[in-house]
Amino acid sequence: LINSTGSGADGIQIHNGSPTTGRIESCAVTAGGGRGIYIEGGAGVAIVDNAITNMFGEGIQLDGCDGCLLKENTVTQAGGQGGIYLSFAQGTTLTRNVVVSNKLHGIHIGSGSRDAFVEGNVMRNNGSPATPGDGLLVAGVGGTIVGNTMNGNLGIGLHFAATSAYAGSAGTAGEL
């Protein structure tokens, strides 16, 4: 259990200059003033089967990462840009994550991100009356979105921003 209480404290961080490959698995990160897991400049990092809850910032954020895997993580009650936020990430695979009751979006693929593969994720009850979050907000380009479930989000289930360019998207949801 990683309890990252404190102002601006991230639970787990990997920054430029640190090892950029590896695996973060079966961790519980809770009650932090920052992000749950933050990877900057990583390549081939696997983030698997973690439970992240009650973070002031994003549950998981990849910033400038290539070829990373986010699999079977559970993110609840995160703030920032969403439960999972990709910023300038390329070739990321997001599969079988559960992203529920976050303050803004469930999963946010930022405008600098490209070629994400998003499959089998559950995005439910994200957003608040003040900030209606989407289940999956896509502002990046390229990639595949298939077989995801989005319901109860206060914004749009699957939202393609004007900057996005995805094809062949499919999924199940009351909002699609």
C-alpha cells in the first residue's frame, strides 16, 4: 500500500533520467495530493493490476511515453484530467481497466497522443455536475477503440474532440 498523503505528492513517479522501462504491478495507491502513478519519458513500461483511489491529480498519467501498457488497473475518485490521462504518449495499449467515479473524464487521450489501442475498458459515472466528464475523451490521432463499456458518465460516453482522427471505433454503452 502506498499512501501518498501530502500536498502535491505523487504515489509512484518515473521521470526522465530514471529507468524508462519496467513494470509497476499490484500496487495500491491512495489519498494523494498529486497523481497516483506518473511516468514521464518512459518506453515499454507496463502498469498492471493496480488500485488507485482518492487522488487530487490523475490516477495514472503517461507523459511523453512510447509503447506502454496499462492493463487491469482500477482507478476511482481521481482528479486532474481524468482517471487515466495520456499526454504526448505514442503506441499505448489500454486494456481491461476499470475507471469509475473520477472528478472529470474516465480516460483522456490528449491531443499530443497517437496510435493508442483501447479495448475492453469500463468507464462509468465519471464527471460531476460542475465538470461533466466524458467516459472516453479522444483528442489524439490514430489508433483503435473497440469493445469498451461507457455508461453513467455526466458528459459524453465516447467523445471525439475536433483534433482527433480515429477510425473503426466500436463498443457497448448506453451512451454510444
